[in-house]
Amino acid sequence: MHVADPAALHARLRAEDMPGLRRLEVRHGIAVFSLIDPDGNTLVVRCPAG
């Protein structure tokens, strides 16, 4: 997944009812966000930002 606009991705994920979305930030050109699934497991996703 390539993320050109992390803020837009965050808004889209929220709009698609992603209640487990915890944070979204860009560090050193990498968008990082975490999701918590219904069982309480955390998934950290990293993808190129740009």
C-alpha cells in the first residue's frame, strides 16, 4: 500500500468504520498506523508515504 496523504487515509479508514484505528503518523517517509481487532490484538501497519 502506498500512502500519498496519510491524513486522507486516516479519514477514509474512519469513514469506513474502523473503530480500532488508534493512530496514524508519518516517520521518515513511512506512514505508521495501528489497529486493534475485536479480540484485542494490535496490528501495526507501515507503508511508504509520499
